[in-house]
Amino acid sequence: MRALIVDDSKMVRMILSKLLRELQFEVLEAGDGQEAIERLYHGEQVDLMLVDWNMPIMDGFELLCAVRANVLLSDIKIMMVTTESSMEQVQKALAAGANEYLMKPFTKDQLHEKLIIMGML
């Protein structure tokens, strides 16, 4: 399985990358939504995206909407991993097509549980 971590924080990308590699994922990274969408549009194949909401250039919600609007990318599972914790934000992301929502800070067990719910483990 291939996962794309999209977060402007290098530290968050490093933490998620380590956790996913321990679960046998091949991990790719992008620092913002624009970089992620360019990778996908240029043929990068991923099964899972872990997406922060608040990023420069293209935020996570815009990325989520762009991926869900493209039929060629419709099989990608998307988990929002963000500090945005209001129920309105959670509902907005899920309504737009996010498969799961994980609030920062999170534990390894919480991430693992969300991946099981998504059918990724």
C-alpha cells in the first residue's frame, strides 16, 4: 500500500511517515495541497492520503474537493489529520468525501484504529 502524507509541517510528516512505515506502507510526502495534486495528476499512484486542513497554497479541504472531483482518483481513501476540531469542520470534510477524520494530537493507537475502520489494515 502507498500513502501520501500532505502536511506543511515537516515534523508531522516525519511522525506519520514513521508510523505508516511500521505498518508496512510505502510513504510519499507533500508539503501542501498543490504539491500533492501535481503528484497525483502526474501519475503518482496512492491508496491512502493523510491530509492536514491548514496549509499554504492549497489547503486540505481544497485538496479533498479536487481529488473527489476527479473520477480517476476516486478510489483513494482520504483521512483528514488536523487540529480543526469543530463538529462543523468534521461534518464538512466527511460530506465532501473524506473517509475518516483524525484530530491532532493523536496517538499511534488512534491512527491504527482509523486505518482499520477505513479497511487499510
